[in-house]
Amino acid sequence: MRITMGSMAPLKSLLSAGILMLATTPGHAALSLDKAPGPIAVRFDLKAEQTRVTGRIGDNLCVMLSFPDEWRLAAGGGLRAVVEASHGGEVELVFRPAGEVKDLPQVDLASRDAALLQRDHEEVFGRPAQSATLATLTPGIKRWTATWSDVNLPAASGQITLDTVIVALSDEWLLELSFSEIGTRSTYEATVAEILSSLRLDSASACARHDTRPVP
């Protein structure tokens, strides 16, 4: 889930307020704000001025991403993590088993995941979204955006927009990337594009090599 610039509310503040129920799907524990050991690793490469984020999922899949500048693991639990930038901004990563969306009628995995997000958040907020869109960025990658307005929401504007990039990694796994407090619209779009362009898939052993390789 991403809280867009309009809401001006970091993910963790909403978590602590109980607004975002991150464990709305069966089989997922609630996202802890502890830095618990898990399959998602975050390491800053000072020489490259990039942060390497890896996720070991399933039996033999390693997902690798590069974030611009320095980021750190702020919260983690199971297949979910929140990373924070040193200059401000947060990204939530969620690896979702495709089996959780298999019964939905949409034609592709990313669209099914978007439908699940829409349904779950309408249950959380207790009402339909004021607006919702689903855009295709590239084949297999979609962007789901939905907005709710309520004077009781913690955002100063009384409005929260969730904006999640959904990547169909394989027939068995999806990745949800959600951004908040990134900065200006141009900075946000550039950050999203850079992270998506860095996406690589490899065998699980690649994650093991990444996690143990010294970073200068």
C-alpha cells in the first residue's frame, strides 16, 4: 500500500493508528514494526550509492532490486517489509502467493491482485473508494490507485490515496511495491522507474550470494 503525497501520512503512523490492516489476506501475519529476520534483505552499497534489496521467495526464486541512494529496513515480517530512505520516504514490499488471487475472475494475475487490494481496502475503510484506476505500465506490471475521503482519516487533507505497483513475477508469485513521502511528483516517478528497471529474477542461491558478499 502506498500513501501518496496528498495524504502526507507516513506508513508507520497509519499502522500505529490502526488505519491500515496489513494482514487482511489469509495466511499472513500482521506486519511487525520490529526488524525481524525474514526473506527480505536490505544492504547499502556506498561505492555504487545504491541500496540492494533482495527477497527469497518460494523454493527457488530470488528477487533483486536496486534503490537509489541509501535505504534501511524499518519494519519486517514474513513476506512483507518497509524500507526507509535516509532523506525521507518509505517503500513497502509485499510478496503475495498467486494462489491467494486464483479464484478472482480477472484475466491476469496483476489485475486479480488489484481486485483483491480494492476489496480488502473497501472492507478496511468500510466504504467503496471515491475513485479507483488500474493502469498497465508494461506487460505483467500494473499500477492500482484508489482514493478515500473521510474527515476522520489521519491525513491533514482528510483524504488518502493508495497507489501500488503490482508485478507478476511468475505464475506463483506477485510483488506489490507501495511508496509514500517520496517527495515531488517528478521525484516519485523517477524513483519508481529506477526501481522497476532494476528488477531481476534469479535462483535462490543468488540471494545467498548477495546477502553474504561484502559491500565496500
